[in-house]
Amino acid sequence: MDNTARENNYNEPSMTNIVLEAPVQAQVKGDAKNFRKYGLLSLVFAIVYTFCLYKNKSGITYPIFMVITFGLIYAVRKSDDLPFLKDKNGKVGLNLFYVISLFLLSVTKCMFTSYSIQWLSGLAIFLLFFSFIMQLYIDTTGWDIVGWLGGIALTMIRPIANIAWPFQDFALFVKERGSETSKEKKNAIMAVLIGLIVAVPLLAVVVSLLVSADAVFSRILEKVFEGIHLPDNFGDFVGIVLTLCISFICAYVIPNSLNKRKIGIGPAKQGNTNPLIAITFTVLLGLVYLLFCLIQVLFLFTGSMTLPAGYTYASYAHEGFYQLLAVCLINVALVSVCSRMFAKNKLLTCILSIIGICTYIMIASSAMRMILYIGAYTLTFLRLFVLWFLCVLSLWLAYLIIGLYKPDFPVFKAAMVTITVAYLAFAFANPDYQIAKYDLAHVDGNDTSYESITSYVTECLSLDALPAFQSDEELLNLYKDRVFMYYWESRYDGSIRKFNYSYWRAEKVFEDAK
């Protein structure tokens, strides 16, 4: 009896001993809600980007694209119940600066034709745009340059890692919409699709027969399809499709991933490495720099010492310029790394400050060398850009020195704002025009260097330089033959989409010169 009772108790457990487990559900890939929020906006961005910028990086459509992009960002933020310009800390200032700067940079793209300005503006737009997007979704307080560059890199990589998101979300969106659709509607849609599939080959056969049967019908069809312009070649068709796909994926994944996941980058912290290591090598460097700076003062700034035999001031100035510039960059990086990597130490801070002061003397020496060289061999874009870069470098160094004494000072943000403002001033000053104006003012027709300078102006400078010599008929005709026709035929060709102020102005100048 006992065994029977045990068997009955085992085979028929009481309700109090039953544990009901919920069925395990398979993980569903995709998010239909996300597709409702980001899908249409991403598609609009892809279409606008392709129309405005495909093979057209210097046209009037660039600032138009930028304005529309800001509107789409506003719509995306609103769909996530987030404010447009406020960052994670509720501040607006830096993001407003990004918006204004990005728009002004986009204006430079359609105002100037200089290769260098176009490239530099494109690089600035790229870096500032990703910085702007990160600032909207991530708390960047305390980030240094390594953190910012790492954040930009991760923001760029995420579309590759999450490339399947838009397709998974779209599949789930279609599936949910399909479950809401009645059986009759599904059958109707399926019937229409089958009808369309059958119609395609039938129409192809019937239309080809009718075209060959009646000349009037054939001409009517030709006129109907004349207004439809397909890309000139298959390469353009592939390029447009790829541009649409890549821009759609980036627009969909980047804000989505930043909103879902955090970038694993925290604020830069003060290092705890033994500062004696840094003190040792910085003292040795400092002694070398002090000796070098003394020589710079004696040779370049006062002229009290005699140059070595066979040297002119121009050749002496040019000889070591790029090496000196490299040392300045090393010193800026050295101050930045030592201030973060090693434990706080008053002696180390003092030594780094001395190195910073020596670097200022080197920057002044570099600038003086370049000015002497320009005085002897006139101005080029690279020489002008180097002078601009030295000014920016001196300001960046000042921020680093302030950071030595005020660890909470936002060195990178201050440098980023300064570099952006300085570049905008540089770009809107029209460097090619300033170079041509300076070079032509410092040479006359009897000078032996006149031919080389006019060749540089008419062959190496862009249409931006034209106002500097538009009154010189000989140079104007030379420039038209060498530069203008190439630009017109290969880039501008008068289309509204590719309208560029510099092209338009050059066209008017040559029309008035006829």
C-alpha cells in the first residue's frame, strides 16, 4: 500500500507543487517602432544628399543640403522627445556654434573654387558634423583630443557594425503591418503584383510591334520619353544607387545607435605615473631648447651675429623651417601628454611651462623665417597657410599652458572653437586672391621673376584669384586659355545645381572683357 501511495503521489502531484514556467520566446531581431521614427527621415536625407552632393561638392546645393539636414536632425530629435540643440547637460552654446559654423563652412564650398579651400572645408565639415552629433547624444565633459577622435571613430564605425539594423527593422515593420492587413486586402495586393509581373513582358512585345507598325505612334512615344533623362553611363547609375544606400544606412544607424548605446569613453583623468620620469627627460629637452632659442634671438631677431659663409637670410630662413615646425608640434604634443599621463607635480608643471615659452620663441622663429622667405620668393598658398597655422598653434599652446594650472579648463573645446573661427576667417579672406594681389604688386614687367610669377598665378591659382588681375588684359586672356575653360567644361557648365559664385563671377568678368 505504501508503494502504491508513493506511485500515486509521484504520478499525480498536487497543485501546490506545480511550477508554471512561461514559454521561452525567441529573440526578435528588429524594431518596427524605430523604423517608423527613422525610416522616412533617413530616406529623405539619402535623397537630398544624393541630389545635392553627388559629383557636386562645390555647388549652391551644399548650403541647401546643410539647412535641410538641420531640419531632419530636428525632426529626429523631436521623435525621440529630445530638444534640438541641448546637449546631455542641458546646454545650448556649443551646439549652436556647431550649427552656425557648419552652415558658414557649407557657404565656402559654393563661394570658392580653390582645391585647398574645398578640401579643408570638407574636412572641417566632416569633423564638426560628427562632433555635433556626438555632442547631442553623449556627455563629452572632460574629453581631451584623444577622446574626441576616438568618439568620432566609433561613431563612424557603428554604421558598419550595425548595418543590418534598417533591414531588420523594415522586415519587422512590414510583418506587423501585414498582420494588421485583412485577408481580402492581402489577396488584392497579391493579385495586382501578379498582374504587373505578367504585364511587363506582354507590354514589351506589344509595344515593340505597334512601334514598328505605325510611325506616328512611334514618334509620340519618343516625345513622351524624351523628358526622362537616365544617367549618361552605367557608372553614374551605380554611383547614385550606392550613394543613396550608404547615406540612408548612415542616417538611420548613427542617431539610432547613439541614442541606444553609450560610447565607452569617459573624461580624461590625471595620470598617476611617477613624474620623476617626465622631469628627467623634460629637463634635458629644456636645456637644449634654451640654447636653441638663444641662437634664434641672436641670428634672426637682432641680426647681431654673422651668418655662415655662403648663406643669405632667405636661404638660412628656409633651410630649417619645416624641421622647426615639426619640433613645435612635438612640443605641443609633449605638453599635452605629460600634463595628463604623469601625476601632478609643481616642478614638472614649471618645466613644461618653460618648454611652452621656448616653443613660442620657436614659433616666432618659424614665422620670421617664412616671412623672410616670402620676401625673397613671393607668396604661395602653402606659405600663407603655414603662417596661419603658426598663429593657430600659438593659441593652442596657450590653452595647454592654462590647462597646466587649471585642470578643469576645456583645452580641446577651446582649441576647436578657435581653429574653426580662424579657418572661417582664413577661407572668407579668399587666399588665392590675396596671394595673386601680393605677388603681382611685388613684381613688374621688367623683373626676371615676372614670368614665373605670372605662370604661378595663371596656372596654379583658382578662379578665386581673378579679381586681382581682371584689369590686366594680357593676364586675363592667358588665364582664360589656361584655367577658365577647363573649369567651365569639367566642373561648372552653367547648370543651376553646380552654381558657384566664383564660376559666375569669372563668367561675368570674361563677358565684360569682350
